[in-house]
Amino acid sequence: RIRFTEDFFGELLETITGIYTKKYRIEEKRQPISLVLIEDFRGFVETLTPFILDAIAPRGAFRDELARIIEEYSRRRGYAPTPEQLAREMAYVLLNKILFYKVLEQHYPLEVLKPLKPLYEGGIVKSAHEYMRVLNKLFEDAVKNTGDFEAIFRTDIYDIVRGNVVYVVESEEVAKLLDWLIRLIDAYTIEKLGDIIGRVYEDLIPAEERHNLGEFYTPKPIAELIAKWAIRSSSDKVLDPGCGSGTFLVEAYKRLFELKMHKPFIEASFVPEDVHEQILRQLFGIDINEFPVHLTSMNLAMINPKARSRVIQVIREDFFNVVSGQSRLVPYATATPEGSKPLEIVFRDFDAVIGNPPYTRWTQLLETTRDRILNLYRDALMKYDLISQVSAGVEIQLYVYWIIHATRFLKDGGRLGMIISDSWLQANYGINFGRFLMDNYRVVAVIDIATRVFPVPLIGACIVLLDKEPDAKKRMENNIVFMLLRPKESLNVDQVLKLIEDYSRKELGYYKVSDEVTISVIKQGDIYNKNVKWIQYFFNPEQLLRAITEKPLTRRLDDL
């Protein structure tokens, strides 16, 4: 499913002529197998999506029965996908199910899972609708016969088959497309597929498309930096309360593997099944929508497709509806030695809470969520003057309340690492938010990133690294590292972490480490009572003034 665009032919011509003139060696232009698979899988989604879109929204709007389902879903979840979004999400979910089923075939005997082969060319089905119904029956049988994997195969509004309705246009091209995908997967041995599928799946959905599907994709170096800093022990419990497609939990998995196995994850040819299950039992995720929950489950399972993923502790819920210490049933049963049982998980006493909170304004929240936040934290919000006053021009973004809520889930000595908007650094409410942080944490570092991290205009980002500390004296004696990063290339995670560790022990002051990094080291107690926006702590005022006055066009006002 190659897209024959002008760019495609231009790149093809450049490659062929480059090899002919010996500008390139063939090896230099040979794509890794993972990149080839990614393009093939993306091509499947690209081709299938219009057939789904025409079925769910034949006149540009959802069909009546589907519109009612979406309306109810929106009322419960606060998220209503457009027809275009839902069609692409349904295509991705179907790809996921087929891919995962093919991986499961390698682990279960024939009496548990029937092999999935091309059904149309073999004459087993006569139409696309019949094909979809047979696939749906195989997926249901997989859940029943394994007693597992409901999170992968039952996906609510993203299921193409709902009762007697099949949400795809009847077309022979769809049937042939499904045959093509199954043949593609069968072309790889499980050994080859198992070694690369984790990397393929991590990169499957492009960053810009993640945004179009309602999600900000966190660049992997950012997630890696936060996971490496926050996770210190091989036994750490980790929570991402807004897990999206699972970027942070995947990095947390890799970090826990390295701590358990004492070698870099990249050097691992496989993860032992017992280690895989141990790690999954230490990872917890929450997201408000089914699609991200499905993606996270797939991402975690695909890290090690050779091992069974019996326990994936990711639930669909509004984070503010989950209270520390509360137990929740994962919405599917899991296989145990005593048989299939509901999985109960408890959200409390985490060693690390990590992630990328939603970039949502107060007025964009559901009224029930706003009421919930106020009921939970009214006293604290009044103490720190952090109640949004929209009529007075004060609208506090969700990440402030997100961090306040996340604080309750951490044990003393636990660590919070998140990437959030940097707007609070320049806002009046940010002064009081900073005071809340200093009342609950040793603020280890605040990293302001000068380049845009997310593909959206006007959204700058900063990383906060916080140690939960009940001892006020230790909090006030802490040295905060304010780091301003201007990375010209990709982020060097280990270098940044070493700078934080080294400079936290240096004398207080301002340091120009390089053209890409400047650091200010300031004692937490010295700024606690200052009514100053935190943005100023990233700069040396005297140096800024000197730089301005040395400009040839700068004039003093009394000289004019």
C-alpha cells in the first residue's frame, strides 16, 4: 500500500541515481525491517479508514444509532470523537487486534486459538462483512479460551462489529486488504517479529496524528529522562494517571528491567516471562478514554510478545474520580491458578508518579470534574489561592490540580516527575503553586525547555522533578536546580541527569554550562517567602542587563 506521491518518486529517483553513481552504498539506503513494517501497517490504516468513515457517517454526520452511542459516551467520558477521528481509531484498533492475535497464536495450542489465515482468497468468507464477523468471533473465542486479554479485544465504541451491525462499507477491496495484512504478518517468523514488534508498535502512530486523535505525544527522551530520574529501585511501584498511548509506562518498563537485570534494555534479546510479569504488576495507568487505554495495553504487551501479559493494570477512568487508597476492579478478568478472576488493584503508596497531564483549561473541564476537584481540595485551593476566577481573568490550567491530586498517591520519599506547560512560571498563580510544591516536596529541579516539545503553537513546556518530603527543615535546606535547556539536537538524557545531580551540590549561584545549558542553584528556603514569579530564577539579572547595555543601539533614556 505505497502512496505514490511526488515526494515518493523524488526520493526513489534520488536513491536509484545515488546508488548508480556510487554516491551511496546499497546498505546505506536499505531500510531497517522495523521501518518497513511501520509503513506497511500505516498503509493498512490509511486504506481502511475511508471505508469505515463512509459506514459510520455516510452523510458527514454519525448514523442515528451511533450518534446516540457517542452522545452517551461523551456524557460519561467528556470526549466526543469526530467521525474522522473515530474512523481512524477503529482502523488502528482492528490492526492491533489482528496483530496481537497473530502473536498469541505462537503461545497457545490449536484447540485454544484457531490459526488466522487469509479468509477471502481461501474462499472461507465471501464478503468484507462476513470477514469482519469471523474476525470478531475469533477475538471473542480468544478472550473466552485464554481467560485473558479483554483489554485488547473488547474496545467499546472502537469495535467494528456491534451486534448485527458491521461498521465498514461492503467492498471486495476491504476483504483483500485484510488478506494482505494477514499475509504480511505471516511473512515474518515469530522470532523476527518478536524482536522488532515492540519498536514497531511504539512508533506506529506518528506524533502529529496522535495530536489529531486528541493526544499530545511526549517525545521519548523526555519520558526516558523522567522515568530514569523517578524510578530508583527494582521494586518501585509506578503510576501514570493520564497514560495516553503508554509512552511513560513503556519507559518505566525499560527502567525497571534495567534495575532488575543489570543491563541496558537495548541489549536485551528477550525479557524472561517471570520478569515481564513482575514488571507489569509494578505498573499502573489511568486514562479517561478507551482508545488510549487500548494503546497502552498494546504497547506494554508488545514489549515482549513472546511472554503472556496476564496482568495489565490500566483502567479507564477520570483521574479525579480515583482516590488514594481506593481499590478498583480492572474491567476484565485475568487468568489465575484458581481460574479466571476479576483483577482488583489498589491505588496508593506509589514510589513514582510520572506523566504528561492533559493540556486543558478549567473552562474545558466537565462540570462534574470541576465540582469533584473543588470538593476534594477546597481548603488547599483557598489556602494557596488556586481557585480559578474566570470572570476576573484568572484561569488555572488542569496540570496544577493534577499535581495536587497526584501528591496524595505518593508515599513519603516518593518522586513525582512530569512535563507540564511552562505558563505557570510566568503567571501570578504560579507563585502560590510554587509555594504548594515547596510545602510538600524538595523541589529537585525545574527544567525549562526553550524549544517547542509539542507540535502545537504557543505551548512551551517544563519538567518538574519533585521528592515528597514531610520534614520542613529538609525542604527548606534543599537546593533547587533551575535549568534552561536550548537543545540543538536530541536530548542527552544521562548528561542532563548528571548535571542535575552535580549542580545540586554546588554553591548557590548562576552557571553557564554551555551554549545549550544554563543553571541557577537556589536554596528552597530562600525563595519560599518571595512574591516573585519563578521564571526569573532561570536567569542572571546582572548578566542580562550587561548584555542589553552592551548592544550598540541601546541608549539610556536620560541620553535621549
